[in-house]
Amino acid sequence: MAEVEVSRFVAAKPPVVARVLTPETVVDCEGSFDVREVRETEEGTLVAAGRAGVELLFRFESREDGLAYEQLEGPLEALRTTVTYAPENEGTRLTARSTVAVRGPGALSRLAAWKRKGELRRALAGIETRC
């Protein structure tokens, strides 16, 4: 299992960021998969996404300071992510942290973590654009 973290300052107040930070927005802004369906359940928000023959299912949970989500179905052995926000100066600090594991040699998990870091950077940039 590998861990990655990215952070970005956004020149928008936390309440604005909170309104923009939705499960659909996060998956869309990551840029790797298209959102196919979003539905609310007792366990959280389920987001089905996919592209080019790969289908995934994520479960999102709201937190006081952002979102936490995990892959329930998909190609990875494990994927857990948090996207949090906190006030900073006259704006907001966004932080995304992920743990990712791939079945097979450890080098594959490191490669998946490298790709995941790019997805998280795109996600935070996309969230900033929408604020």
C-alpha cells in the first residue's frame, strides 16, 4: 500500500468550498473516469464511474471538514481518500490524501500512487476552478 498527499491554497472562503465539494465534483475533477450515477444510501453516497471498459463504485461519506471515500468495486485492491478543507489567511487550504494498493508487486502500488497523485492534483485544481 502506498500513500500520497497533495495540498492547494484556494482563494475562496470555506463555505464556498464546502458547497462545491461534492462526490460528483471530486470524481469529475480527478479526470480519469466519467460519473455514471450518483445515489444516496444509508451508508453514504454511492458514485458509479467508468471509462474505456473500466467500471468503479465509490462510497463517499461527508465529514465536518470535507469528504472521505473508498473504492468498493474496481481494479484496485484498495483505494481510500480524504479531501479536507480548512480556513487559511483569507481563503481555504484543500488537502487530499490517498492510500492505494494494487494486487501484485510493490512496484505496481508505487506506480498507482504516482498516477493517483496526478488525479488528486487535478481534483484540487478543478475544485478551485469551480469556487
